[in-house]
Amino acid sequence: MIKTLFIIAGAGVVLCAGSLAGAAALGGADLKHNDWTWSVNENEDGDGNFRMRRGEGQPDVTRTLTWAGGDRLQIEVPGDVIYVQGANPGVVVTGPRDLADRIRIVGDRLTLDDDDNTEHGYIRWTGDGFRVWSAEDQLKVTVTAPAVTSFDVVGSSDLMIRDYDQPAMNLILSGSGDITARGAARAVQVDVSGSGDVDLAALNTVDADVRVSGSGDVRVGPTGKAAVDISGSGDVELTRRATAVSRTLSGSGDIEQQ
């Protein structure tokens, strides 16, 4: 998949060339008083195109996906993902149609349809200036299920866990996305091998087992036992005073305890 920054860089080139030509064609007064949006599309082979339209870019759509729920959720989509513990499982997707239509829930995997790997970027010109964004920036996925206890986040997804109340929570983060959670779990396991951060300061927990082999940071507040193993450059902050702390440090990261 082409990186978002590559799309934005391409969008900037299009803007430089297209805005000058467009200004002459449309007239300065029209550009000043009306909004225009350029849509920049590029596939994995590097082929691309752009379109210009008056007003905002592609409108958002909302889709509902059927999911039976489970105890594990693997997240492989860009954008913001919100997990809410609730009795009625399901997935609600909101975002630009080109991206929202590609979201799938297959077993315990929240993923993208691989049939279309086109990236979509947008440039909006208003009287106040320019705004540049990608379709991924507009994507929001809300997952509801009663009993997910294991979350595996891959890639650039940002995961927010709300209203959590289970005996245990297991988090695996191997991408650049971030994880935050609030609620309660007696025992927490965290494994970070990417550059993303995990913030569990708002999660009430007794025991925590934290392993960091990447550059991401972890904040967690156990009141009982804390086992911390850092072999990467990430730091771990214990936001509450644990009764017992075991630490293994073989990387450049550090442990901070309240």
C-alpha cells in the first residue's frame, strides 16, 4: 500500500501545477469566493489521476457490517477505530465511500478489501487558504462486542477502547498507530514492537505485564504487580504505585514510576 505521505506529496505537486492553470481558467474572483476541491488518486503501480470539483470533496457514507463478536479483534485498517463493550455486536464504518466500501470484518480480522489498493488524497481551496488530507484521515470505525479481551493492532490504526470491564486485557501493537483505553481489567498484558504508543492511564488495573521491543511508549497504572521488559528504545511509565515491580532492561528505554 502506498504511504499517505507519498499521496500528500503528489497532491502538492498537482496543486502547484493545477492551481495556476485553474486560476486562469476559473478567474480570480471565483476562486476567492467559492470552494474548490482537487481529488488525487494513485494506485500501487504509481498510476494516478486527479479531478476538480466545486465545494467539498467526496461526502462521507455510513455502513453497518454484521459481526457475531468474539474474544479477539485484529485491526488492519487505517483511520480511527473505537471499540465499545456492549451487548449487541456489530461494526459501523463512516468515511469517504472509496475507502469505507472496502472495509471488511472477516472472522476476527477488521481489514481492507485487497481488490482495490488505490489511495485517495484531497486538496481543498477556500477563501481561508488550503487544506490537504487523505481519505484515511476521515475514516472512523466503531466496533461493538460484549467480550473482546485481545486486541492486535497492525499498521497505522489508532484504537480507542471504551467502557471496558473484563478480568483481563491483552494488547499487541506492531505498527505506528496508538492505543488508548479506559475502564477496568484486573490483569493487563502489553506487547509493543512498533513505534506506536499505548496509554492505559485511565484503565483501572491490578497487575500489568509490559514488553517493549520497539520505540513506542507505554503508560499503565497497576496497583499490584508490574513486570516490565524493555529491549527497545521505548519508555514505560507506571502511573500508579505498584506493590511489586520487576524490571528487565536491555535496550535504551527507561521505566518511570510514580
